[in-house]
Amino acid sequence: MYKYDQYDQAMVDARVEEFRDQARRRIEGKLTEDQFKPLRLMNGLYLQLHAYMLRVAIPYGTLSSSQMHTLADIADKYDRGYGHFTTRQNIQYNWIKLEEAADLLADLAKVEMHAIQTSGNCIRNISSDHFAGAAADELIDPRPYAELLRQWSSFHPEFSYLPRKFKIAVIASDTDRAAMRLHDIGIQIVEKNGEIGAAFYVGGGMGRTPMIAPQIRDFVPLDQLVTYSEACLRVYNRHGRRDNKYKARIKILVHEMGAEEYTSQVEEEFAHLLDQGVEPPLAELERIKPFFDDPAFETGLTTEIDRSDPDFALWADRNTHPHKAPGYVSAVISLKPVGGIPGDATTAQMHLMADLSKQYSFDESRVMHTQNIVLPHVKIADLHALWTALNEAGLGEPNLDQVGDIIACPGLDYCSLANARSIPIAQQISERFAANGKGDTLGELKLKISGCINACGHHHAGHIGILGVDKKGTESYQLLLGGSEAEDTSLAKITGPGFDEAGIVDAVETAADVYLAQKQDGERFLDTYRRIGMAPFKEALYG
């Protein structure tokens, strides 16, 4: 994985001391909250309902064991013994004291981590496929290019004050495991006529106006990837609205300008930038690439999983992913125990995951887009020992992509923007399907919950989505069906009137029952919904 050079470390260390002075002046009353707000947001510090929340950047989700250990220590030292892993492959701490925030950032800097550009109207953490560098179906490892984009975008003076926040994802597989087309810029590394390059999708996003990014160019040579990204950003920075934050995202610009006109202006800017020579020198990419070389995979390993233990066999079937090296798999650690809070991990669990990553996965783990953790390179022969350790710690739930593998934002339990709670709904749904046994018969069913229209829980992209709304001072929940964040990207549609807390749990079960009654051989929930449409579900839900 990438290691800081002298410039990276100096940049992060300098920012820590700058923020230490800013926080001190705020505590002493020399800065008002209005003056302090943009300064703290530049360092990932939000003021939520009960306390400050800090969001830590984990570029393309990759962590060493020492970094995971540090995240665990931070949870113990500065929070309440846990952290919350997010859909942007980051981690959040919900109970931070301003007096201790600079010390926390200093602890992060010691292990090459920070919270810079995890909030504010700038280019956020660059995300990628959580199986990058390991997946059997990938063209190349996209992470060197994600790292190049991270370096280009860090403190970029032209893009530090964009009209609105900006999110980029990079993948290198036809299978989209990063919701690439629901990003402001989605980049897929592709092959065309024997040459490897990048296809660009621009103008996706969720929130109150969800949109799927159109493809604006099917091929950009890899040695011009950063330049083309800069052209996309420049056109947005020039024309994006700053008078209305609800219409400030690039998806609105592309929609209102039209994809054809936006593309035309990007191409003009791209040609101009090629003349200026803004692309990082090839030598920098060549310096970065060796950090992502394959570890020393063994050969001649067994490729057969011992299925004599049925509980282990079920976990191995559901929570492992094919690896490019024979005898290895990627093993998913579920942070979704029955009745648990999706994405939360305790200090002890983080320490354990760090130890297991060092013992079984070449000292590497990844934060997944689904709020789980994956050990990318695990020998099949080690799987049972790994599962045993995970299971004893409450981390062995065999539910990857099942109804219990719920994505959920913190909701009204923490967030000042939320209209309704997400966490209790997720807990009740997982408990309901664990108790009635239907979870095992449903197969792939991706359920996502947001506590407000900002869609941090990606409800628009759920096979089943739930949106919390305020209905005359009462929490209400809308049910949505038919979304997908994968390569078959689609936006879910609202079924009809909302439900109360008990009603939404019943509604999810009703939708599942319609699927079980109507499905044909081999159909997922999403396939059945697309075949039969909304009507049978509405009839069952509303009569």
C-alpha cells in the first residue's frame, strides 16, 4: 500500500498544528462559531446533535494493521469505544471533544492518516473497488490511479472552494462494486483496441435529486487521466451554481446544460490543458505503482474449502470473493450482526481485525462500500481459523449481500440534518428476518436506509430503500423499490404513502413475501421487481 513521502508527511503535520491553533482560539472565544465552522470542516470536524463528529479519510479504503490499531486506540481514547465505518470507505467518531481534536489528528498523522478534505466543498476521499488488486475479474489494479488522483486533488488551489462537495470513484472491472455511476465523476479503467484507458461518467449522485451519471467519454489514455479529470472539474467550477446549494452539485449542471454541451466544453478545456502540460510526470506514477505490487502469493495451494462444518461452509459461500491468485480468496468481515448497528466496530473488534489482517492477509484490510471490512488476500487453507476467530468476536455473520447486510446512516440518533432514526429500523429489520427464517430464502437483497433526503444511506440505490421523513413532527418512513448501485444502475421508486416505525418493518417483510411468491428460478429480488413491476407490491402493501 502507499507510504507517505516527505511531502505527504510535512503537509499533514503542518495541518495538525494549524488546526491546533484554530481550535485553541475557538475555545478561548477569539473565533466565533461562524468563523470557526469553515476551518473545522476543512479538517473533517462536524458539529452534530450531541457532540463533534470527526470523519477520517481512508483513501480507497486501504488500511495497514498499524493504522487499524490506531483507529481502535482513537476510539478508546477520544470516543466511547467504537467507530462507524461509512459508505465512502472512511471512519467516523461521534463523540469528539474540541479540546482533544488536535491531539487526535496528531495521533493519526503518526500512522500516515488525516481528516483533510473529508468535508466541505472540495474533492473528497477518492474511493475504489474494495476488492481492487485482488479480484479475479479486474483488468488492472485501479488503486495507483486513485492514489494519483488523491495527490492531485489534495489542497488543489483551484478546487478548494467548489460550488459543492465532489466525489470521485475509480474501478477497473465490468462489475461495479463502488457505485461508480452515482458519483460526481466515475472512472472505469477499460481496454480498447489493445490499449488500456479510462471511461468517464460525470454527473451522478444521490441526495434530494438522484441522478445516474452519463458516459461523457468512452476512452481517455491513462497518461491523460488526471488532465481529463481537471477539465471536468474546471467546467463545473466555472458554471456550477453558488446561489442555491440544492442546485450546486455537478449532476444539476450536467442535467441543465445537457450532457452533450457539458462534454463539448470539457473537450475544449481538455485540449487547452494538454497544451499546458498539467498531467503529473510519468515518473510520479512509476514511483507510486510499486507500492501496489502483489504481495508474495504462495503457489501450489489448495483450492478446495473444507465444508464439513456447515456453519463455516455457509460463511465461506457467502462472505468470500474469488481471487486472482489460485488458493486465495478475499474474506469479508461483517459489521452487521443481528440487531447490531450497521458499520459500527468496537475498539476490541478493530484490534482483532488488525491482528487478523497481519496474520492472514499480508498486513492489509479494506473498508468496503457496504460498511464492512474485507481481508483481500486470505489463503483458503486459513479460512476456517480466520472464521473461528471472527465468530468468537461477533464478526462472523454470514450475510454479505443478504437482507441483514443493511447499509444505514447514523440518522436522528446523531445527525443534526436527519428527520428520522435509521439505526433502530435497521436493527428491527435484521432481527425480524433472523427470527422468521426468511433471510435464508431471499438470496441477494440489498437494503439501504437514510434518515433524510441527503441519502447518506444510499436509499435510492437499494433493491429495497427506506427514507426517513418528518411528517408533521412525527418520524415517517417511505418505502422504495428497484434501485441498484451496480453496473445495472437504477434509481428506486417510492411505493406510496409512508409508514410509522412498526409499519415500515412490516412493509419490508410484505415486499419480501411478494418476491418469494412471484420469483422465478434464478431471480434476485431486483430481477423479479423489474419483471413484474410495482403494481403487485403496491397491492400487497396498501390493498
